Amino acid sequence: MNTAAAVIVLASSSEVRQRLLRNAGIAFEIDVPNVDEESVKQSLRSEGAGAGQVAETLAELKAVVVSRRHADRLVIGADQTLECNDIWFDKPPDLDHARGHLMALSGKTHALNSAVCVVKDGVRLWHHNATALLTMRPLSDAFIDGYLETTGDDVCGSVGAYRLEGPGAQLFSSIDGDYFTILGLPLLPLLGFLRGREVLAS
């Protein structure tokens, strides 16, 4: 029997992560953390942290913050970072920035780092990091304009300004990595952890 409704909280406002968990049959509550992600990123980077380490730290921080409000609950935190030629990309705040991101990534291979962490009572129980390498085909200005017109502001919710599960698939010539990792949640390792905790049936 799935008892996840009684024990799991997702520390994320991401509709994609919520959909992935629901589609996998996981019941959960949502509690969005109030974390100054940009300050954390800048501080970690100044200390020499890599993009993958930043994703891991932010995933844990989000889960810990939410965990303080939910005693005896398993809290899932997640984060994602994108790096291309030593340049880090965040979610674009608007379509003009999304256009700039796509132009900068056009014809290049970039690394997408996804981290997931599970915390209980402020203590990290488990975490998993995964990286996917995505090669974006050379994009014409006309294609970028048409793509953004089709997708609209939805792309601003995605680091890199793409949604692989939709028209964003047309942006790429090759992908080396797990589909769920690219969407922002390494789902299969997380499900394995939950089975190990007997939250999910094995």
C-alpha cells in the first residue's frame, strides 16, 4: 500500500517536478521554500564550488528549510544548474533573456546538473546527483523567434529556456543523459530510495 501521502513533502514550486511525482503514482504535499538562491550560488561559486555542487547544496538547503515545518516527514528538495563553457545559466526572467540564452547555447554542448535530496527533521538522509550532456543544433534567428512565439512564457520556467517534453525537443541534435534528470528530478534513484524506506511497495 502506498503510504506516501502521510510522509512526503515536496519542497519545490516546479510544476514539472510535481507532475513527474504524480505521474509516478507518488502522493505528496507541496511546501515551497523561501531561499535566496542567487546569493547562495554567488557565495558558493566565490568559494570555488562547481555547478554540480551548487545544485546539490541548494537541493539540500531547500529540503532542510521546509523540513523545519514538517516534523517526522520526508522532504524532497531538488535543484538544477546549467553550465556551458564555464558560463552558468539561470532561468530566464523574460523572453528577451530566453532568446539570449538560446543564441548563446546554439551549436554548443552544455552540461545540465540535477540534484535531489531527502531530508527528515533537518537531517539529510539521502541525495543523488546526475549530469546530462545536451548538444543544441545551430539555431537560426527565425527558428528561435518562432519557437519562443510557440512556447511563450512557459520557457522562462526552465533553465536554458527549453522544455524537452514539448517543442524544446526540436532544439537538440543529440542528448547523453537520463530524461528525468533533464527535466530536473532524477526520478528513478529517488523511487529506489523510497522503496528502500518502505514508503513505496517493492
